[in-house]
Amino acid sequence: MTAFFDTNVLVYTITDDARGDVARSRLSDGGVISAQVLNEFVRVARKKLRLDWAIIEAALAELRALVNDVRPVALSTHEFAVSLARRDGFDIYDALILAAAIEAGCETLFSEDFQHGRRFGDCTIGNPFLSGSGG
């Protein structure tokens, strides 16, 4: 199974939140993220968690080492995301993550921001923090 990870899953890896163990476990199996996810991670780590740049940069290096691929946000991704946002009412940034996951051919998008179990073509949303979620 190829998994794509939303920003919220990555953020838990650097917190004391109980969901951090689940997030680290899921990421240890590898997967895919986008450059957008890395950018959002930096924003949350800096603005909400108030972490120092050295800690953020070390966390980024660890995250990039765990995943199999970091996808760019190409024009095709943007156009696909706009159509998803229009059709399904998503925020454009959430739609960009979903579009990147679908374009990458991922079977699962791990996220808290979408409806668990919802399918978009061959990609199924999985909230890794729900009890019994096999994703």
C-alpha cells in the first residue's frame, strides 16, 4: 500500500501528543508527501509550536529520510486541486494535498482533515488516529 501523509500527521511526530507514536509508526513504513506538506509543517512548527529553526530543520531531514518521495506542486496538481475544491467544497490547500496524493497513485491519504473512509478514485482517506483504523 502506498500512503500519502497530510501535514497534521507529520506535525504529531514532533509533539508529546499521544498521536505522535501512531504517526511515527505509520511514517516508518514509508510513503509520499508533497513540498506543500513540508512547507505547511514548517509553518506549524514555527508559528504554533514556536520551535527553533535548528529543531525544525532536523525534523525536516528526518521526515524526508522516512518517505519514499516528495512530490512537487505542479501546474497539473494546482488545476486538479481547483477542480476538487470547486466540486467538493474543499479548502484549496486541502484540495492540493488530495490532488497530490491522487496524482502520486497513492491508495491511502492519511489525514484528520477529510472524512475517514471516503474514496476519491483509487485513493481512500484514512484517519490513522481512529481506533482500529487499518488505513
